Amino acid sequence: MRGIVTSLLLLCSGVSLASDPISNWPQWRGPTRDGQVAPSDWPAKISGEALKTVWKVSSLGPSYSGPIVSDKYVFTTSTVDKKDEVVTCYDRGTGKEVWKQTWPGSMSVPFFAARNGSWIRSTPAFDGDALYVGGIQDHLVCLEASSGKIRWQIDCIQDLKAKSPDFGCVCSPLVDETAVYMQAAGGFLKIDKKTGKVLWNVLSDGGGMLGSAFSSPVFAKLAGKEQIVVQTRTALFGVDKQTGQSLWSRPIDSFRGMNILTPTIYGEGVFTSTYGGNTRLVSVQKETDKLGAQDAWGFKYEGNMTTPVIVNDHAYFFGKDRRFICVDLKAGKECWRTDKRFGEYWSLVANKDKILALDMDGKLYLIQANPKEFELLDQTQITKSETWAHLAVCGNELYVRSLDELIKLSWK
């Protein structure tokens, strides 16, 4: 229950976005940025006639950005003709296009990462009024949600004299009432929502091959202090929202700095698992005049790209070995791991004791969160196109962004 209770508390704390937490999906990993949705009744099966396609938009440019869902609209990004980035707004009910906004944006990632594409990656954030978008070349854009009009934009390479991010901008923006927080420009930025002015730039990593963070920040209250938890290519940090001051840090080892998972808050700690590193829970504590951090536990298991969901003190996620795993967060031990290997990436959404998992091969799984064994309830093929974008679940509606489609489904 801890993960569900934490999500509900966050919904009441003022850190969630200006959207209905049940019927909307306003940012990376959902209303509370942890893959949890407000409790509702999911079906016992998702195959056959259980899920119906409400509408589908085809022939889109590729994107890894998850769809954003508001009361009226669905927003998606794409890279078109390997030169432009496009944000398109669709009517939520009909799937008809409402507006489209375009700006130049393209790059080629290093050859060893080329198989994962050179298109837009970051998932936008919506605050009820504006859409905040991170382009692959660290081009940050604020759009009026109702019209697509550009309110402000920051070209980090030109305006902030930053180095081009070799792997592209991956971080998904985080917003509160007044500011946007983003790992870009070789650091961690706080930007005024209204003006686009950069208020501070901290945690400089120098950019380039060892820069361009892969992870996305989250709000948290740890050791009694409201803060932002940020995972860079080399470490975890707690950052003061107002000043940008580092409150605590903990080195995180990985292969080539592949710290990809979004920090997952559990109690007074932060869970993470890295490619080439290990799986750990970092505990944050009050010290005499500051905050400190140390590993509460850790063991050798390599995560990759799938950030976990937490159900009843257990983390469920997907590792480098392409197996689904359950970890007891209190004991710091693996409960089980599937024998079967799946695709390279799953996006996960939890509701009470059930989990929806969208595989990158277009297959959707319904899983019972069971710490004793892997319990697959049902599965269905949503699309034959690859689905690297995060699944969005809004009440009885599902939104799937494949590399070339945007699909709305419903189970009622």
C-alpha cells in the first residue's frame, strides 16, 4: 500500500500538475510521476473484445515521447524528415487534429546508440495552461496548450553556450506552480514558467559524451526537507527548489554513465538500478547541520531503462537481462525474476495490486503484483510497431504512442 498512499498524498501536496489525476496524464509517468494511478477497477482480461480501439492516428514521425492527455486534448511529439520537431494536438474525443507546431530540431547520436534512433525523446509536461517540451538538441519550448503558439523558447546551445548533447535531450521536464526544472545544457536548470528566464543552472556535467543526462527529476520530501531528487550520469542529488543548492549526494556507478531510471521515492530513501552498476536504496538522513545519504542496501542486479512501480513495499521493474523482477524494498532482496526474457523496455503503470506493462514490441501485459511469483493475468497485441513511449492510462482509457501511430483504447 505504501506506493499508493504516497501517490495520494502527493496529489494533495501541491506538487502534482493542474489536471484531474484520474482522467488525465499530464507528464512523464503520470499525475504523480511514479507510474501510479488513482485506484479504480481494471478489467480481469485485456485480450479479445476487452479492449476496443476508439481512434488511431497513423503515419506519424517517430518519437519516444509519451502522450500527454488533458481534459480536451491529447498531445504528441514527432521528428519529421530527420530535420524538424513537431508537436501535434488532437481532440481527445475524436482524434481529429486541432493544431500543429514545428521548429528545426535534429541530430545524429553516436554510432553505438544509433539503433535506438535519432529522434525526440523527452516527454512534455502540461500544467493546465501550457505545454513544456524538450527537443533533442536541448531546445526547450513553452507552447500555449489551446493554440500551439510559442510563448518562449530556449536554445541551450545558442542561448546558454552549452555543448551539444551527444545522446540528445532525454530528461522530461518537471513543473510546479512557478517554474520548470530540466536536466539540459550540461546541468540542471530552473526556468521561470512565464518568461523563460533561467533562474539557476547547477550540477554542471560539462555536456558532450559524458553529459546529457538520461534520467528525469522528481519532487520529494526526504528527512523533513522538500526537495528535487535528480539523477545525473554519475550521482544522485537532493536539490533545494529555491536556491539550487545541493542538499546531499551519493555517487552512482554505471557503465558509460547509463543512469537512466527516474529516481523512485520509497519512505526516506531513493531506489535506483543502473546498467553496469547495481540495484540499491539510498537512505537520506538528517545530520548535525545538513542532510546525508548512504546506501541502506544494495545487490548486484543491473537495471536499464524501465523505472519501477512500487506496490505494497515491493518494486517491480525490468532489467538489463530483459526479465521482470520483484524486489522486497524493506529487506533489500530479490523475491523473484522471470525465466522468460521479453523486449528491451517496458513502461509500467500500477493500480492497487495490478500492473499494466507495455513492451517495446507493442504487446500489453496485465500482471498481478505478487511478491511470491510472477503472475501474468492476460496479454494482448496492441500494435505491430515498436512502442518505446510510456503508456498513458486515464480511467478506462489507454493511450499508446508507437513509432508511427497514436492509439486511443478503452475497456468500457
